[in-house]
Amino acid sequence: MRGSGFILALGLWVLVLTGQAQSLHAILVADTKDPILATACERDLEVVHHQLSQAAAAMSYELKEQTVSRDLFTAQQLSLVLNNLQVKPEDVVFFYYTGHGYNLQHRQDLFPLLHIQKNEALVAQNPALLEIHEVLKKKKARLCITLGDCCNNLSLNTRGMISRKPYIRGLMLNNDSLNAAYRKLFLESRGDVLITSSKPPQSSCAHPDSGSYYTRAFNEALELASQYNRSITWETLLKDTQRRMEQHSATKEKESVYRINLRTEETIVRQNPDFERINQYLNALSDQHLPANERQQLLGNLKEYFTHKARIDIYVNSTLGEVQPIEQVVKRLYLNAGKIQRINLIERLSTLSADGKYYQRAAIQEIWE
């Protein structure tokens, strides 16, 4: 029996070493009975559950998911879930809300109130997103992420519903690529991140079949985070999410709000090319809203990002087309302004120069309507 005890203890120690003793706590709150948002919120739950399941698997964490929706969609039930949440020091907490939200005229908080209690007599019970975040931070998990996809306007009007689906398409990544991105974001970070889809006094948008626009943009940005994207951080992820929102006519004026308080990845000085700036540069070349002379001047900025003889693999939507020299590629983007919806730099298919400062071979994806 003494030997059996030793084996059991050894097994538990191995679990700790491999991260299997840790958990990803997901609290998903969705207004799935709302007459307007019900189907969009249901779709949001599917998207976020899928992403968190993949993140947990990539980290070898156990996914512990609690959903506050349908008949349990009350402030009391949410408070009960928050108060009863038990976490360990190396755990991760991810809170997600999709539904109606609002703000108040003289309120200083940029983050919204969650419109859970619809009865006027109970509106005072509606929690603030920031308040929820502070409660979760006190649980002292290694990483705490709070995301609210809801309106932040100065009224209790209904959330904007759009008849046209968001146009989202990207290259499929293999499991190794996704797992590396998840580990970078969820496993190598300590601290907290607070996110909301719109700043006051803006509304947010959703489609009944595709779900909320910000959630979809966040999902797409995360899906396209790649194994060799050395710049993948919460900062670059959220900036990429915002840029994707700006690609849709319904949300191009919407501006998300986030606060990042991380003690590791965001403070590292990187010598590699700035993924965010390069993506912004490539998209600016094909942005028909920019004056032609301004885009013309951008053609001379190649040397900041690429070697003189850099070769570019061009994907049109998800199909690999031509391989062209960089000078020809940027002229192509310039001439096709207005036709290309978005440009994605695919870092997992790109290689750097010997000094690590420039791309000598890169892959880009052109999203055409």
C-alpha cells in the first residue's frame, strides 16, 4: 500500500507540472431571451465557448464554464456565480457578456452598465462591467479577462441590429499555430484586461444569425493570430479587432475601449518587425478613403518593413495566387484601392532577414468582396 501511495502522489505531482491541475474559468452571460437579441446572443455563446475550449486545450487547462442565460439571466444569479467562484493562483478567469448595455449622463466610467434587470424598479441592481472586473480581480487568478459586447449609449434603447452579415473570411490555421497563439495570450500573461465593444455614447451592432460584430471581429483576430507572429499580445490582438470593426460600414465609426494591465508580455522590448504597423501600412495602400497623393507617398515606406529583394506570396481570399516582388505588390495594392476589403499579413508563412529586422519573404492575404 505504501508503494500505491507513492504512485498516487507522483501522479498528482505530474498533473501539477503539466498544468492539468489548473483551470480556465469561463463565466458567460447572455441575454438569450431578449426579443431582439436572442439569436445573436445564442450565436455569441457558441463562438466564445469554441474559442475558450481551444484555449483551455492548448494550455492543458480544465475548462470550467458557467453560463448565466435564459431563465437564469438575472442580477441575483450573476452575483451568486461571482461570489461563489473559487480559483487557484495559476488559474485563468474569462468573463464574457453579450446583451444590452447603457451608460448615464454624469457617470465618469467609460465602461457600461449591463442591462440585465429590465424592470424599472430593479434597474438600480444592474451591475457595471468595471465593478464585475474588480470583483474577479480580487479572486487573484494569474490572468483575468473581462469582455462586454453591448451598447454604451446614454439611454436604454435597443441595440442596433444589422440586416447584412459581417463579411469575415480568413486563412485556416493548423492546430499548432492556434495553440501557440493561445499559449502566448493565456499562458504567458499575468494581470488583467478589461474590454468593451463601444465607448460612450455609442451603441453596438449585431446580426441575428452571425452574432455581435465585436465578438465576431475578436474571434477572427484570434483565429488569425499565428505561430510565428512574434508580436501577438493582448494589445495587438485588440487593436486588430478594432481595425476589423472599421472594415464594416455599420461599425466603422465604433470605437472599443480596453485597459491592459499585464506584468509580462506588454513590457517586453521587441526587436522584430512591428506586425501591427505593417498591417496598418498595407491596408492604408488599398484604402480608397485616403487621398491618392497620400497613398502615393506611402509607396516609399517599403524599406521600413521589407528587404529590397523581398518576395511576397499573395493569397486572394483563401487561394494562393502569384508570387511577386515587394515593389510590384505595393503598387498592386495602391491600384486596387476600393476593390480589396482588407489585407492580412500572414506571419506564420513569412521569414525574416538574418538580423531579424525586416521581412525577406512574406505572405499576405487580400480579402476581395
